[in-house]
Amino acid sequence: MQQDIQALLNDQVKYEADASIQYLAMASWADANGYNGVAEFFYLQSEEERLHMTKLIKFINQRSGKVVIPKIKQPSSEYRSLNELFDLFLKSEMFVTKQINHIIHKCLELKAYNVHNFMQWYVTEQLEEEAVARTLLDKLTIIGNDKSGHYLFDRDINTIATTGHNPE
Ligand code: FEO
């Protein structure tokens, strides 16, 4: 495996790990503040990011590269509102997308076509995750400070994430 590509993939391992821990902190905050639906959503997101990280680690090892298990960044764990939580979620996903696009660009530049092919899964995943984060943040912007709106958002988060609407 080319050194430049290996370094980028290891960087990506760290970004996915950081996202996983960040979402775990967000899940815990939601849990502690009575937003059980939001908590479950972020516990699951945290698991997904961990899988994204592990998939990269396995790929680097399969290609006889060297994996560096990263030090994890301390996540922020105090949030003023659901809005702030989901704003951070979207920003985090946009950051990851930018890094993945950078890897794709480098793969083409260095003719690392097998890695390029592997990374396509991440491109699709990011499209989906960014769309979900945008949908949820848009919904919260509409709800504003309405407490009953927050209650319904928490109750219906999974439906809103997949359809963009409350069930009723
Ligand atoms: Fe694996 Fe949502 O970044």
C-alpha cells in the first residue's frame, strides 16, 4: 500500500473513532436530559461510526498496510439544546465527507484504484448520513423553542430521519 494512501486511511480511522466517541457523548447527554429517542439515535450512530472505523482497519490490514490505532479526542459533552446537538452532528458529518472526498481525490491522483473502489462505500454512506442530519436539523429549526415539538421530535426521531415527517 502506498505510504500517502496509508496515512490518509489511518487519519480516517481517527476521524471515524472521534465521531463515534462524539456521538456517544451526545447520546449520554440526551439520555441524562430525558430525550430517550434522541439518545437511542446517537447510541446507534456511535455504533455505526465504530463499524466504519473497523472496516477501514480491516481493509488496511488486508492490504498488508500498517494500522495506527489513534488517540481519541475528548468530545464536547455539554449542549445547550437539541439544536446545538444536531448542528454539531451535521458539522461532524460534513467534516467526514470532506475528508473522504480528499481520499478519493488522492486515490485518483496516485492511481490507487483498489482503494478508490473500497472508498465508494463511504461516499454513499456519507450522502445518506448528511441527508439525515440535514433533515433532522431542518425539523428542529421549524420547531424552534416549542417544548411539545421537542417531545414529538424525540418520540418520532426515527420516522423523521427516514421520511422527514412526523407520523401523524
Ligand atoms: Fe462514518 Fe458518519 O462518518
